[in-house]
Amino acid sequence: MPSLEKITDVVQKSCEEIKETVNTKNIETDDAAEVIKNVVETFFSQLRKSGYSVYLDEYLASEQKKKSKKCIDIARESIDSFKESNTNLKHITETHTIEIESIVESTEEIDIPKFKNRIEAFQNDLMDELQRANELIRSLENEIEELQKQSNIDPLTKLYNRKALEIDAKELLKHSDERNLNIAALMIDADDFKKVNDTFGHLAGDKVLILLAKLFKLSIREYDRAYRYGGEEFLIIFNRAGKEEAQKVAERVMNAVRNNKLIYKGKTIRITLSMGLTSHQKGDTLESLIERADAAVYQAKHEGKNRLVVR
């Protein structure tokens, strides 16, 4: 467990570095989100310098997972509760309405119009409650759907994660086998990424990954999906695309990365990609598809990196 004195030292050093960064105008934008992000990244950097193995990427993933699970559980419990209340209220309303109308129609000793008006008002109030409960149920169901979507997103790059890949691939491969639809897979590995981390630090490495993710999103078609497969590895699934069409998009991705650079603390970081492309074959599983694409990446690395190999 970190000592209070050591954590205090980390905070003090972080504050000094943040002030220095702001004073030297290393922050390229006045956007508040960028400033806050710089503060968080600086703190994590100081933690690592002090001997703690703490990384922003891992922290975000862990926190998002815990938050998403907790929110989903709460929302599901709320929905179940409101659905039960909905059913009970509806049953009570219908049952009592029938009983009360029966009593009213069979008696001469009460003011029937007044009594009916009171009962109708009571029934209307209950129905209003039902409507509000239904609206809340729909709202909570929408929140659950959104939370589930967020749980499928990599917190650092905002690309889809492996959990989302497994869900999507199952459906895509099924349709491909049944309807003979074209699917292609592009495995991507950032060349010499470890050298970026060793030379510029893990915060710079995180920024490189974020930049790559943005370039992938800009380069692919709207019905294709990009995933963070792990570390500096990415996977793009081309939906309804043959090998030739997928290759054109893959080359567009590669050129976009070649033509862009990251400026980090006044230093230029350039990155290249080794890419492996393969198309779906009858009976493919996600594992067999990725295995061929990964083998193509290995070949690209062996042949000198910064290239695309098609299998």
C-alpha cells in the first residue's frame, strides 16, 4: 500500500509539472477537456516515476467495467420493480373497476353519479401513474442499452473492444455462411510501438493509439467496424466487401497513418503499420479468420514492416 508521504510527493511533483506545462504553453488548445486530460496524464506519469505500476489505459478500463456493471445492475433491478408495479396497478385498477361498477349498478342507497365520478377520478389517477411508470421503464431500458454499448467500447481509443468483436463476428459469420456475403478482416500492428513508449513515455504511446483510432474511423466505410484487439493491435472487419474492395480501404488506412504525425512536447512522432488482410472462407470461425490475418501481419513484419500483406 503506498505511503501517504509518497503519494503526497507524487501530487506535489504533478502540480509543479502541470504549472510548468501551462506556463510554457505546451498545451496546444485552451479546451478545458484537454487541460483536464493533461492533469490526469501527468499524475499517472508521476505515479510510475515513483515506482507504482499504474497506467491510465488500465485504470480507465477497470473503472469503466465496474461502473457499467453497477449501473446495468441497478437499472435492471429498477425496470423489474417498475414492471411488477405496472402489472399490479393494472390488475388492481381493472378488478376494482369491475367490482365497483357492479356495486353501483345494484344499489339505490347512494348518490350514484357522485360515486361514479369519484371512482372515475380514482381510476384516472391510477392510469396516470401507469403512464408515468411506463415512461420511466422506457427511459431505463434506453439507459441500459446505452450502458451496454459503452461496455463494448475501449475507453482509451473509443474503438470497439474484443467483447464487441466476439458479438459482432458471431452474427456476421453466420450471415456470411448462410447468404454467401463477403467479409474481410484486416489485422493491424503499430510498428516499433515499444520504442515509442521507451523513448517518449507511455503517455505519448497513449496519444499515438488515440491518433491511430481517429485515422481508422476517418478512413473506413460507415458500415465497417474498427476494434482495438489488444495493446497496439487493431482489427477492422469489412462488412459486405470482397478482398479487392477491402484492400483499397486498407491502403487508404495505411496512407492516412503515413501522412500524419503526432507532436508531443515539441517532438515529432511518426508511426507506420504492418497489416494483414484476408477474406472470409466457408466455415471460418473468428479464430481462423484472425489466424490468417495475423499470419499476414507476421509476414509483413518479416519483410520489413510498413506494408500490407494480403492472404
